[in-house]
Amino acid sequence: MTDRLRIAMLAHSTNPRGGVVHAMHLAEALTALGHAVVLHAPDAKGKGFFRQPTCGTAAFPVAAAPPDMTAMVEQRIADYISHFEQRANRGFDIFHAHDGISGNALATLKARGLIPGFARTVHHVDTFGDPRLVALQDRSIVEADLFFTVSTLWQKALGERGMPAVVVGNGVDTERFAPTWSGEQTALRDRLGIPSGPVFLSIGGVEKRKNTTAILEAFRQLRAVRPDAQLVIAGGASLLDHSAYQTEFRAELAALASHAAAVHMIGPVADEDMPNLYRLADALVFPSLKEGFGLVVLEALASGIPAIVSSIPPFTEYLGADHALWCDPKHPASIADAMALALVPAIRERVIPRGLDVAARFSWRRVAESHLAAYRTLKEAVHA
């Protein structure tokens, strides 16, 4: 193709976090369209990405980071700078950061004249107590030359700061995430040691933004009417420090007494197990307080299970009244009510087909195509 772009796609880690998954699928879809894309990330464990994508990769080795979160972020920024200081690693038309770490590295490389400019996807903006982290996050955004967001919510937030952004949304692989039930789900359930009873799946680990303590309280209330219900909390491979909130969560979990045995914290899940994890669940519980988009919602809907989501943007942007089960994320009783409703056959029969229809509208090819015009404009501007 005559307008083939060479694109460096930058993620903050090799772990299956939402922004990394988005960057990987985007890189794969752009590759399928004929562009030359290399997905980058610092790789402290030397194991590469959580799965092998169908695009180029540069999981470059780095030393273990210090335990302090701010020091860790600064170290990973320095690691990225060192990688791209090597001329052989800079042969790209477009540099595209998806997070504050890679965005800061590209801002420094741009200031030093080593790259002409860069694009930045703002999935969401975090809240930090350390002013150094706040400043680094801000710099990773304001120094970019082109902005993308995955929802109108964050497009508006950037627009209020004078930074126009292109909304690109998210996608889902409806062949991989599909309601194809088989004995594999039973085998996975047995392997995870989950007893019989309805399964509610929470993804993202124990984080304040994911509202995990409210999910736990809602689950306690649900057990009063469904004593056989099980709660599975998956994921949690984050670079950020959530220890204070996790301590609070553990105290709440201990207070559940006998109900605590029905809470299964399984940690990060192998990529090949994720489709079956959705399928064995009766519903996804995702009452987040803040999200960029909520990629796991699409994966759940495509897998044929109801999603319980917060009645706030960005969920209200792409889900209608009957596409999901809605709740007030600040009230555990509301979450518990939605969990109970997710088990009612008549409601499932209405919501699940409509959720499948929603998922069918979100393809990674469409996400990739929505980047191209802006990419070419950036290329012309910075290489003029």
C-alpha cells in the first residue's frame, strides 16, 4: 500500500490491563489493514506480553523497579527514553502513547529533538496524592500533538482544557468472546475450586476505582436471598499502588465470616482462559466509579452474559436501558438489587440478546480505521 504507516504503539506494561489490551488490539487491527506496527512495553519479568499478538512487538528488558510508586513511574519513563535513544529503535512515522509513562518518555524525546511529535490516547485520568505523579500525568497529555479518547466523557474533559480529541471507542473479538458453552467451562470452574451456585464475576482486581468494597457489600446482601451465590474477583496486575484500599477490602472480607469462603480472588487470569471465565459466570459485576470505556463490558456482552454497570458515563454513551442492568455505584443495595435481577430468567431472556447486538457493533477494525485520518494529518504536520 502506498500510504503504509510505520507506527510505534506504546503501552505501560506487558500485563493484561485495559489500556494495554486496547493498544494490542489496535496494533493488530492496523497490521491487518497493511500498516507496520510494533507494540512496545517495558518487560521486567522477561516473559513478553500476556499473549503473542499478530503484530510486531518490542517488549524490551528492564530492571526491577523500586517499590515506591513515584520512583517506579520515573524509572519506567527513563527505561522508555533509553530504549528510544537508540536510533535503530526510532524508525517510525507515528509514535502513539497510551499512558502517562510512555507519554512522558515521548515528551522528553520530542523536547530533545529525537522524535518530531507524538499521539496520545487518554483512556482516563487518574487521581494521585503525590503532586509529582499529578505533574507527570499532566505532562504526558499536554505535550502531545494529537489526542484520542475512547469515550465522549473524556473527549469533553480534554476539550475543556483546549485539547480537541478524536473519539475512537473500543472493540471486541466476537469470534473469541461468544456464547459457545461447553464442558470447558465446567473444567475451569473445577480448576478454580468454585462451588455450585450462580457466579458473579468482577474484573480488575481490588481497586478503589473498580468499587470493589461496594461489590463485596452488595454480595453480602445478595447472599441473604441467594446463599449459594459465588463472587469471583479476577485480575489486578496493576503498576499503581492500591495497598491502602486493599487493606480496607481485606478487613471487609474478614467481616463476612462464613460468607467469605464464597469470595474467590483468583488474580490475573491466563489469556486463553478468559473466554471461558466469562461463559461460566452468570453476570459481570462492574459498578465502577470511573472508567475510560469499560472494555470488559463488551467482552461480557459478547460472551452472552448480562453486565451490571454504573448509571454514569461512559456506560450511558454506548448502552441503552435494556442492554445491561443498571445500578447506583455509590449504594451497595442498588448493586445487590441488580445482581438479584441478573438471575431472573425473564430479565436474562430480554437483556442477553440485546447485549449480543451491542457487542456486534464494536469491531477492532472500525477502531483502527478511526485513527487513520488523524495519523496522516499528524505525519504531514510533524514531518513537514
